Amino acid sequence: MLKRLGVLAGATVATAGLLMATAPAASADPFFRPHSVYPTSDACHAAGKAGYPLWGLIYKCESFQGRNDAWLLSVRI
């Protein structure tokens, strides 16, 4: 059971990394950097607001390539 959870966790982290790595460069804003991926828009905005001490109120959540199951949180650099 623990081995399956480990494999699932590893696959989730790998998928999130792949989504962030394959973000289209042409639409990248030079003042924002990708930070993390979330399954819903609400979760993305909650994480953006929770990160106020780190990056302030300047963040954006965008659907990854039009998908509704992957939201990319980008923060101001």
C-alpha cells in the first residue's frame, strides 16, 4: 500500500513538473515565473493569496492550455 502511494505521489509530482516545463514560451510574461500547478481555479487562487508574505498580492492563475484540470500559479518576480 505504501509503495502504491509513493508511486502515485511521484507520478503527481512528475506530471506537475511536466506541465510547468511545457508551458508555451510565447505566452510567458517576462515579469512572472511559474510557481506551481493546482487542480482547480479556487485552489490556485487560495494558494496565491496564502503566499502573500512571499510575493505579495501580485500573482495570476491561468488554465494550462485551456484545460480545466490544471491551473498554473505564476508569481511576480
